[in-house]
Amino acid sequence: MYRIIALAALVTLASLALPNLAMAGTTPSPPGAHLYIGYPNDGQVVPANKPFRVWFGLRYMGVAPKGVKYPNTGHHHLLIDTDLPSMDQEIPSDRNHLHFGAGETETMIQLPPGKHTLQLLLGDDMHIPHNPPVYSKKITVIAR
Ligand SMILES: [Cu+2]
């Protein structure tokens, strides 16, 4: 009886642990790594259909261009109006997932009128999130 319970506990533990293992890439990120959107602020009104600047903030890690493998570095990805993608795969590249593979730390974007979300996600040299993944808080801006 005891063995059956122990086995059941083990299976439960494994099912809890396995999805977590698959939820990150293989490039380690250092403790304390912190990614944030320096501008605009959460809830800020931005001009609709006009370019405005977005600043990428990163602490305790560095920025390296895509394809460059160097410890504790990555490049920025700006997620617009979308949730975080799979953390163990290459970050998609489309109008909702912008890559800054040259090592940019800011950009200009343009949004149609309405409510939009912005979030940063760091990717390694192969555009795969780190382990643990490094991403910012998702903020909302109002374009008008
Ligand atoms: Cu990328």
C-alpha cells in the first residue's frame, strides 16, 4: 500500500516538474536578471498612427546581436498585442513579435487607435528564451 502511494506521489511530482523543464530554452540567465519597458509607462496615452519611442531596459544582463553566443547576454523581442510564446522554442517573427537582432535597445513603433499591450522577452543567440526566461511585465498603452 505504501509503495502504491509513494509511486502515485512520484508520478504527480513528475507531471508537475516535466512541463516546467520544457518551459525554457537551454541558455542560462543569471539570478536577478530584470527586463522592463522604460518607456512608455503602463496605462500611458500614446499618439495613434504616429511613431513613438519604446525604450528597453535590462539589468544584470547584456545585449548581444543575434547569432552571438556570449554568457549572460541576449537580444530584445517586443511583443505587441500578444501573450508570451512558447518558452522553449524560437520566438516567432511577425507583426506581433518584433526581433531586435542588431542589439537595439529602443525602437519606434506605430499603433492604430485603441488599447494595446507591450511586453519584452529576451532571446538567446538562436532567438530562444533563456532558462529561466527573462521577460518584462506586460503593459497597456492607449493610442489616441
Ligand atoms: Cu530574435
